[in-house]
Amino acid sequence: EGVEPTSTQNDRLLGGLMAPGLDELSCLSRYQYFRYRKTSRKPSSYLISRLRSYEQLHRRCGPNTESFKKSLQQVQSGHIDNTSDCNYVVWTFSNGLGNRMISIASSFLYALLTDRVLLIHHVPDIDMAELFCEPFPNSTWFLPLENPFNDDFKIFNGQSPKKYGNLVMNKKINTSTMPPPTHLYHYIAYDFEDQDKVFYQDEHQAFLVSVPWLILKSDEYFAPSFFLMRSFRQELDMLFPDKETVFHLLGRYLFLPSNEAWGLITRFYDAYLANADERIGIQIRVVNTQVNPFQSVMDGMLACLSSQKILPDVVETKKISTETRPRNQRKSKAVLIASLFPQYYENMKSKYWTRPTVTGELVGVYQPSHEEYQQFGNNMHNVKAWAEMNLLSLCDVLVTSSWSTFGYVAQALGDLKPWILYTTDSQVKHNPSCLRALSMEPCFHFPPILGCQAKYMRDNQVVFPPYNDCKPHVKLYANTSDPVHVQHCEDSTFGYKLV
Ligand code: GDP
């Protein structure tokens, strides 16, 4: 591991995903990542060329450029004067880090598909600061603090009269409005409304092309929806011949751990995980501890680990170990636990300390932090969360929690199809207690259908099955011979994902 001469330049750049020639010390993870993760899905040569041309666009149109200034002046003056040929999509936050990352990646995909420049609205010193390296060479992806949208950011929510869906619904705007507005707001968070679905219609996308600034508020992985749209389908097929790699590739490209986060990741990995024969990551996300108390989650997790043979059982009765082999002849497994709570780790560590395993394997259990509750506006809290997502992604086997975007990021970065534990349902006992994911992609929890009752049309054909057929694993077809690679999620029957 880490032997430079045997590694080619191409490995260092993750198969061409990363631009060459940047200062290594300013972002160590950019060129060191491959030492920790040997396999990587290869990007298509078309994606590579689109990323390089995106980087040029970002440099030409990004903050501190003449085009940028001119474009913002249009927003201030209220009319489009064609002095700038740059268009933008501004992402603004809602919810935790995993939610933010999946929605940023979706926004970046949208930027690629529509030739817009992606900018991130952030609050200085807290939240997103210091987690990532700047992804786009010789530029910044942060929207300058001084900008004409600040007042709107503060009040922008699902009910805003200014959001695109409401403007359309209230007939303030339509797809032939001339001249088009300089900027529009669009809402794609979990509590979106029916009228917000227009964003996913081809004729509305054709109109939005003429609007220079689009501000998106999102906490969702809305990328899968683009695969159901005629406007984008052909381009997406070229970008991603392998549909399952969308977040994997875009996420690795965009979200490079900052030097601070990379220190947390590598120190932990090197000290606790590197020497094991196999690494097992377990992410336990319990949002409501009343509904899912410790013991029921623990029981479900142990049942999963045992039935799927992820970890060895321990001997039933107290007995003296009869193990005679020396340490180096026994397999070792390192278990990484990520959770806000310490009990799962304590319990499992004690299990493997007090009893021998039936196979004689050695099991070490580690947990980097236990923050107790989700915190906002605390940067070190976010750095730890980001480090733990990465550590999970560096494991060989992954167990995640249903519905958790934190787990989605880990699985997709790591090219891992996780075992998903049910941690969100109340009272329901699941048998088996976990389910293998069909793909590493994140789930779009609240896609533009209303549950399964709504019928979604593509090329005038029903894509989604009627309500009664709406079970997990029902493949969604535009017609019987044309698989669309979009399928209901394992952990959310009305959500859907790429497979
Ligand atoms: P989701 O709510 O599970 O979909 O994931 P999010 O990442 O969007 O929000 C959960 C937030 O809670 C994270 O961003 C962290 O701030 C915190 N959190 C949840 N689980 C963990 C964990 O295992 N480790 C750490 N360090 N933080 C966690």
C-alpha cells in the first residue's frame, strides 16, 4: 500500500476523473485517495471530456470573472441584456450533510446537462466550510457572500410564492413568457408540492434554458428523474453507460476531503483498519429512539450480521478458549461503527471480547466518535461526519440504515452494495432483518410522483405500475422492451433509484 512507483499516473487520477497538474499539498486527498481504495469504476471518456470542458466553463464564468459580474448586473437591473453568455445554478442547503451532498451532486449533474455553472451558497465559518477541497481548478464554487439573492435565501421555503412551481400555478409565468426573467427559484426538498413537478417536464426545461440564474433549494437526490426525461436521456446515456455510477463518479469528483478531514480519515484508517484481513462498516442511524429503541435495533443488526455471515458468531456458553493457532494464522476482521450513540459499539466490542468466535477469527470493533445528537452550525461535527462517511466507504462490506442519506453517500463513494437495516419503521419486525441493495446509488425519496398512485408518463406511456403492483423491486419500464434503469428503492417503495 502506498508504494508510489507501482502506481500509474492514471490510477492517481482515478482513471482520468481528476484533472492533472494541480498543487498536491493544497488537497492531499485528490492524489492520495487511490492508495486507500484500489478499485474504482472507470468514467466514460465522454464524461472525462465533459468534466474538463466544465472546468473551463467554470473558470471563464465563475466568481471574480468579468462574465460573472455582468451576469449579476442583469439580475440587479432586472432585464437580460446579453452581455454575458454564462448561466448559473445556485444550490442552497437544507438538512444534514448526506442530504446536502446528494443534492449538490444532482445539481452538478443538472449543471452539466444544461451548461450552467454550479455555485454553492454557504454560510462562512460554519456548516460546509472546511469539509472539501475546491473541486474546480483555479476557481471557486462558492457564491460570493455579497449577492442579490441573500434576502431570498433567508425566506425561501416550500411555500414561497416566488418559487417556480407557484409562479406557474398562479399563471404569473408560462413556458412562452417573454422576455424570460433573469432568475428563478425552484424547490426540490422533501416537502415539495404538486406544482413543483413542472421542473421535470421537457417543455419547462426548454423554457428554463433562457433563464440565466436558477436557484435550487434541495435536500434530495433528484438525479434519477433526469433519466426519465426525453431532453436529457441521450446525453445521460453517453455520460453514464453504467447507470449505477452516477453518484460514485460525480461524488468522487466533487467531494474531495479537505486536508483536515483527510487527516481524520487516514489516521483512523491506518491505525485501526489497515491491517485487518477484512473491514466491515456498520452505520447505525436511528432518527427516533422512541420508535426504534436500542435493543430492537441491536437485535436486528446482530441477526443481519449472523444470517448474512458478515461476522462470525461467538460461542454460546462460557468456555475456556481452545484456540491453539498463533495470531498470524487467524483471520482478523475490523468493524467500524458509525453512529451518534455509543451503545452499539459498547455492546459489540464486549461481545467479541468476552467470548471467542466459533471460527477462531479475531474481531476488533472501533468507533471514531459518538456525537449523541445531530448538530447544526458546528463545523467540527460536520468534519467528523464527513470523515466517518469516508471511512465507511473504505470498508470491504457495508451495512447501512434504511432511508439514511449518510449511508447512501458512503455506499456510493465506496462502490458498495450495502446490506440495509430497517431502522425507520415503527413496531414492524422485519424478517430477514436486512436486505441487500440492488445498486450503490442513493434513493430519490420524494420523486415527482405521489406515492404509487400517480401515473407518470414518458413518451405517453405509463412508466410506473398501478398502486397494487407498487412493491419494492418492481422494475419500471417505459415499454416492455425498454428498461429505463430506474427502479423503486429497497428502503422506500415510493422512492426510486438508478440501477
Ligand atoms: P440522514 O439524516 O441519515 O439522511 O443523514 P444526514 O447526513 O443528512 O444528516 C444526519 C446528520 O447527523 C449528519 O450529517 C451528522 O451531522 C449527524 N450524524 C448522523 N449519524 C452520524 C454518525 O454516525 N456519525 C457522525 N459523526 N455524525 C452523524
